[in-house]
Amino acid sequence: MGVLTGPKTTLGLRLCLWTKRYTTAVGYRVDSATAIEILARARPEAARWWQENVPHCTTPGRRLLFAAYACQEVPEVIWPPPPRNAPPA
């Protein structure tokens, strides 16, 4: 279900699930607020789009699904990154 085309309420989501009007996908579930925070560092205008157009998807506790084929696993990522002038661990 897309962020613009999917249901906006819990009842709408339950109806979609009950009537099996959905597709399955393989991917990585990521906290939306964290994903948009990271996006804002690289592409502020794209992060602003998310905040303005789909604010219900940017609240803490919500998740985004990134398709597996579009992702690359990075082992031992530390988030948030340490300050640039911090000594190595």
C-alpha cells in the first residue's frame, strides 16, 4: 500500500487486510522518523516533501518499507554517527 494511495485510518487498513486488497513485498522496515531525518541530511527538499505531503507517515513509531532490491546492508552501522571531531572508539 502506498503512502499516498493506501488507507489513512486503522479501520481502512483493517478493511484492506480483511478484503485482501493488498500486495506483499520483501524489504526492510525502517522507522519513518529516522529515515526522514537521514534523508534530510542528504536531500532536504525530499525530506520536506515527506513532511508536507504525508505527515502521518513521519511520526515516530511509523514504519516505511524499503524494497530489498533497492537496499544494501551495511554491517555494524552506528546511528547516530559520532561527532566529526570525536576521537576513534
